[in-house]
Amino acid sequence: MRKKFSTTSYVLFICLAFVLSSGLQGCSQYPLDTCLVTGKKLGTMGEPYVHDHNGTTVKFCCEPCLDKFNEEPDKYLAKLRK
Ligand SMILES: [Zn+2]
């Protein structure tokens, strides 16, 4: 009985996790696999640097790109919205 309960919970959990993750990805999936500032492929310089700009997720190849982004955020955000 106890085993049945835990199996059911496990299945429910997987379903819930799937629904939640697909729902989250649907509204926050990042469209680019390149650095917004340099255009370099993300991951080639190590872990991408993820930044939240007023609720918009942006990713850079490295942290110094954040400074360049902050100089002209609108210019770089335009790339994201293409
Ligand atoms: Zn960079």
C-alpha cells in the first residue's frame, strides 16, 4: 500500500515537473545561443553569464560583456527581439 502510494506520488511529481518546466520554457525560453554583445557562441568561453534586465533574460559569453550591454541596452535588446 505504501509502495503504491509512493509510486503514484512519483508519477504525479514527474507529470507536474514536466508541465511546470514546459510552461516555464514556453514563456522564458532564450532564443539565442550566442552572446548578445559579441555574437560569440555561448559556452565557448566557459559558462555563459546570465543577466536579468528588467525581467528579460539575456546571456553573455563572459561577465565583462555586461558592462558593454549596460552602455546601450536597447541596442543589444533589439537583437534579441528580431
Ligand atoms: Zn563576453
